Amino acid sequence: MPGFRQTFCYCWCGDILIEMLQRDAYTAKAQGSDGLPERLLEDYKLEEMLRSPHRFIRPEPSAEQRPALQWRHRVQYAVSHAINHFYSVDPDVRKEIPIQYVLEKWWPRKTDGFDSVLHYWDVKQKMIDELSLAIAANDDLKRPAILFEQWKTEVPSLQISLSVIFQAAWQPEGWDALLVQKYMVVHDANVVEAFQHMVSVFCWEAFGKLPGMIEIYCLLEGRKIRYIPGRQSLQRSMDYIRLIRDSIPIAEEQESEHFTSKDKIRVHEEVDRWRTERTKPQKTWLM
């Protein structure tokens, strides 16, 4: 998400998995490696590309002409800050903090960008209700292993680097792998799929093991999507990252740090083609 680039660091150590994450942090955040083309895939850029394909058919407007942030961006900003602040607090203390008070600190003060005043209040109440339910469901999770950190790792076999913002990642009691969580304001099937693939490949390359589970909260729809990665799904995730890699230029060909309009169109075309050519795999989604 372009408006939320700041990295929030909040790591708790003590068990074997967290020690491993700390030991591998340098590798995961490495800025490049000799001999590999500098191709970087950032999760928030890919997310915006997948959410708004129609915007990429036309040339991007100049900075002065760019429209005001959509209401979704403004709400996501507030939700992300609220989640980060809430889980930064000691587990015993946060039981006494209603999430609506935390959300209020970053909630948009004006209704600009919303469909109407009624829409503004409806979205706010829905965010409060769904975040309250999510927090209650996660009551057994004490201290996050990773909280709003932007991590980077290289994928040598694909000659690409991945950058992922981990909103919240936990090691539940008795688990030897991570539970990765993402909080989305509005559900988008393409974004959900892309996040699952990126996190699977990232964790495999950076930490040497797949996440135990990926949970995605789609707040406006009141949905929680669970995905359990496996060795077979890892190959599919690698294929997905490979097709995205082949759809973006290497560093020497880029005119700027942003994808061009043609690049963005090509990503959509490649994803659609890849989806239709592959046979549908056995589902591992838990709804």
C-alpha cells in the first residue's frame, strides 16, 4: 500500500522459531546478491495492480493530476495503524482496550472519497464490528513474532527478489511454523491468491519452511479465509511468481521504479492465461 510504507518493528524472541527468524533476518532483508538481475516484486504494488486493472490501460497521470485517495486506501491506513498499535501492547493490557478507541485515532476525519455520509458511518461501524470479532478470535495469540515489518528476500531459482509487508505473524503454542495474518478492508480474489503465493515462496526462501497457515480477514464482507500451504501448492506458488517475473522488466529496462502501463496490462494478461491453461488443483482453502 503506497500510503503505508513505514516499517513497524516489534519482534519477540525466546523460542526456537523466533531465534531462527532473527538469525535469518539479515538474509531476508538483503539488498541484493552478486550475479542476479535486480528484479523486485513488492506486494503492495502488485496488490494495487490486481485491484484496479482498468486504471492501467491508460497512461498514469502526473503527480499533480492524481486523484484523491479512494476511501478504501484511507480506511486501510486506519485499520493497519490500529492493528499495529493494538498488538504492540502487552497482552494483559490490550484486553482492557476496545479496538474502536484505537481505530478512532487514525480514522478519516472527513467523508471525502466515500460514497456518502451514510457510507462513511456504515464502513466505520463494520470495521469496528469485524475487528472486534477478529481480536476475540485471536485471544489465545499473545505476542506476535513479526508485526508490520517490511521484509525482503531473494529467490535465486527465479532470479527475483520479493518484498512483503507482514502485518502480523505469530507462532501459536505447539506450532513449529508461522501463522501469517493479513487484514484487508475489501475482499479481492486476485489479491488473496497473490498474497498466498508471495508469502508461501517468501517464507520458504527466507526461513526454510512454509507457513503453517495463512489467514486473510476481509473486513467489509465479514470473511476469514484460511489457507494451508503444502509442497504441492509451493510449486504452484513458484509458477505464479515466475509468470509475474516474466511480465516485468529487469532494472536496466525500467524507466522508473513504477511499472509502466504496458507492464501492468501484461501482468493481467499473463495471470488470466496461466489460470485458464492450468488444471484446477485440489482446493486447500478453509472458509
